[in-house]
Amino acid sequence: MTFDADHLAPVTLGTTVLGKRESANPELADALLASPFPQIDTSNVYAAGQSEKLLGDAIGRAGGLPAGKTVFSKVDQHPETGRFDGDRVLRSFEETLERLRLDRLPLLHLHDPYTITFAEAMAPGGAVEALTRLRDEGAVDAIGIAAGTRELVERYVSSDAFDAVLTHNRYTLVDRSAERILQLAAERDMAVFNAAPFGGGILAGSQTRGATYGYRPASPELLAFIERLHTTAADLGVDLTAAALQFSLREPRIHSTVVGIYSLERLQDLPRLTETQITEEFWSAVGELGTPPPSPND
Ligand SMILES: NC(=O)c1ccc[n+]([C@@H]2O[C@H](COP(=O)([O-])OP(=O)(O)OC[C@H]3O[C@@H](n4cnc5c(N)ncnc54)[C@H](OP(=O)(O)O)[C@@H]3O)[C@@H](O)[C@H]2O)c1
């Protein structure tokens, strides 16, 4: 099997919080696996490994990964020491396979490599060499870079070492700062995952993360811009949550949008969000709101 960006499903289910909230975790993991959305995004570090473990338990209950389902994961730094060299990458991948009860993965990302420099990651014995070896040996079909620091992501993408990139909170109704990442990735025929189309929840009206955008406090200017978006949507009878998702879905350089789904209710609501018709009038009105204020992530 080879990894083919053009055959990715437009929506990937994100599981950062799976295992962090107390209610219905096994039920949610079963439902994520049984849902019509074929791709699930997790990571070695999410909920201290519980996200992968809950998915693996669900895979076990299902008698194996259901046909057509794929799970993407990420290698992470050592949780206590921050070590993130080639050996840590291999160990992280072993932990992931064990928890997920799988023997290989279609895609494995280098996740948030903030404890090492770019040079260290690319050096012999470093994280990228180990990931490349896993791909060469057939343990994974493709390798990606998944992170939030724009310049760092651009650098990893430009290295030509990766097949995929996951950027988050940088291509939304109120943030276009992934523009160069999208351009660099398109030039290299890389698969692009755009995560957090709701900026962590605020664009969907979720109060879970409070008045934050991209996990950081939103400035008064950004909150005012988001308020204007809500008013525009309400005036035109548009569901802003659906529009926030579809803003990402309609961008041709993005292959799949990773949406955080942390309850059965949100999962059940997801098909509606993808199917709701958003009028051209709304997209024009968004354009007329002008350039969004700077993101708290830049
Ligand atoms: N470095 C990385 O690799 C990286 C970084 C960030 C994200 N990601 C991936 O991307 C995924 C998504 O990121 P994210 O969860 O931070 O951001 P997000 O998808 O922008 O926002 C998720 C939040 O949106 C809310 N939401 C979802 N569906 C909704 C609906 N129908 N109506 C109202 N609110 C709704 C949920 O609120 P409630 O909590 O109220 O349900 C949820 O907490 C993650 O799970 C992860 O897989 C990866």
C-alpha cells in the first residue's frame, strides 16, 4: 500500500482530548471507529497515551481495524526528559503500535519537535533519519511533520524529507498564516492536513477552551472580528460552525481537515456540518470583513 494524498477523505477525526474527559471514552472510541469518517488522527502524547490506548481497545473490540479505516499517529519527545533523537522516535513508534494493536501505520508524523533544533532533527542519528528508515523498511507508508510554529513547519516542509504536513489553527475563517506552508507543500506534492478549523472551538461557539484561539488567549481585536463573523452569519442565516469547517474543505491545496471530536454528540453532528450549503453571498461577506487581526500564534 502506498500513501496517496489524492485519496484522502476530506475530514479526519481528531482525538487530542480522547481519554482526558471522564465520560463515555470507550463508547466514543468505538463510535469514532464505526463512523463514516475513515481517518482518525492521534499521537503518542495525547492524553498521556490514553488516546491511542482507547483507540487500540476499540480496535480490539472490533476484531481488528475495520476495512477502510486508517489511523494516523505521531512520534513524540520523551515525556520526562524531552529527548527526541532517532532512538526516541523508534521507541515512540513501538509504543504507538502496541497501544493501537496494529503492526504498521499508513502515516507517522514528527510531532511538535520543540525540544530539538532543526539541525539536530536532520543530523545522522536524529529523528528524521529514524522516520525515513521506518518508511524505507515499510513500517509506515509515509512520514509527516505536524506542528504549530509557522517558520519551523516551513523549514521542515522545505527540507523535502516529508510526504505530509499537518498545520493547525493557521488556515481558518480568522487566520490565513498557513499560506506559505500550503504553497510550499503544493510545490512538493505533499499531503496537507489542516487541523483545528474551529481555532480550538471558538469559531464553533464552543466554550470549552474559553476565549482562546489556537489554545492562547484571543486579543480583543480578534474577539471583535469573531463577533462580526457571528453577526454576518446570523444576518445571512448561515451556520458559522459549518462555514468554519467548509472554509477549510473548499481550499484545494488542503487534502484533509482534522476536526476535534470529543463527544458522541459532536460526532453525530459532523455529517450535517459537511453537508450544509453555504452561500456564495456569505463567502463574499467574509471577504468584505477584511484582513483578520494578527493571530495569537504569530
Ligand atoms: N501539532 C499537532 O499535530 C496538532 C495540533 C492541534 C490539533 N491537532 C489535531 O487536530 C484536531 C483538532 O484540533 P482541536 O480539537 O484543537 O481544534 P478544533 O477542531 O478547531 O476545535 C475542536 C473543538 O470544536 C468544538 N466542536 C466540534 N464540533 C462542534 C460542533 N458540531 N458544534 C460546536 N462545537 C464543535 C468542540 O467543542 P467541545 O469541546 O465543546 O465539544 C471541540 O473542542 C486535534 O484533535 C488533533 O487531532 C494536531
